[in-house]
Amino acid sequence: MTEQKVTRIYMVRHGATQLSAEDRFAGAVDVELSDEGKFQAARLAERLADDAITAIYCSPMTRTIQTATILASLQNTPVIHKDGLREIHHGHWEGMRRLDVESQFPDEYAAWEEDPFTFAPQGGEAGVNVIARALPIIREIVLEHRGQNVLVVSHKATLRLLISSLLGFDARGYRDRLDQSPACLNVLDFKDAVRARLMLFNDVSHYANQPLRSDGRLSKWWDAPKV
């Protein structure tokens, strides 16, 4: 029996932006990379320069296109836009600071904190909807690029939801237990379109001396007192 070749997917979150630094909801806000974000992406490009990337895909948002373009500069590989890879839409919270959302929409925010997988703020998306549009893109990429190295540039929530789904985790806790730092690198190996293995997660060693620490920008589950 012929051994199947492993497909390696490099999943990358876009670099830092001014809105991410201000802890604002910016899923559907089209914002550019900050100077810090460009620096982070450039360091990652250097890290991956010898990894023989054969294809680069990204969401159609400016921050992901800019990140992917920086990464492609040392690969001589075109960047392909996929709408399904865009970030989760936060509806009428978009552009607002997290603390302001919590104070102005306390009931809605509490419902989202409890179950961001099936609940969405007014006009926004739930996590399950993100998986429904993003997961088929990953399947398509794996099938089209068997045995190759492929780079996918997406967003914080989208990547956490994808990784949860691909590894069979309960995606209801994606905000509680998984983080994605700006310009972080995740590596997943695929035996086929279904069998995925996580090889590297949320790594920022290309621009930071140690892993970034958890902070208040995740869910309150982390800081809640034990009962």
C-alpha cells in the first residue's frame, strides 16, 4: 500500500493592529496592521523563508492581506483570498471597546460569554456559523495541496474555532481555553482531509523571547473565582 503524504498547514493570525492594542471588537472592521504588526509579520517571514511554502491563502481583510503579503515576499508565492477565512462578525459591538460593550449590553455580553458558539450579538455571527464557512476552505486546501506546505492567514476567533473543530475539542470553550497572539504560528499536519494532528500552537518565538501571557482579553472563565 502506498503511504499517504502528509500535508502541512501553517495557520497564522494576522499581526497586531491599533484596534487590537485598544482591545476593541474588530471582526468586521477593515483595519491595517500597525508598525508592530508589520514587524511581527516580517520576523515570521524570515522564520519560514526556507520552508518551501507552495500556496498562501488569507481572508479578504486588509490586515490579513498585509500579513500574507509580507510572508509571501520571501516565498515567491501568490496570495489567494478566501472569504470563508474572515473573522467572526460581532454585529453592533464592532469597533467598541470590550469594557464598553460589557457595561452597555450586560445581558447580551453575559449570554455571549456563556456560549459564544451558538449565541451571537445583534447583527453578528455565532461560532458555529464561522466553522460552517471556514472549515470547508481548509478541507479544500488539504485536498488540493496533498503532501505540500501551505500557509493560511486568518483571525483570532476563526483560527481557534478551526483548531477546536479539526482536533475534536468542544468548541463551546474556544474563548476559555485557547488563545491566538498577533502573528502567531500554528502548525497542523494532515494525513487526509479529516485526520489532523497539532504540531505547534500559538508560537511567537520569532518576535518574543517567551510565550505571551494570558490576559483579560479572553473570557472571564480564566479569572472567575473557584466555587
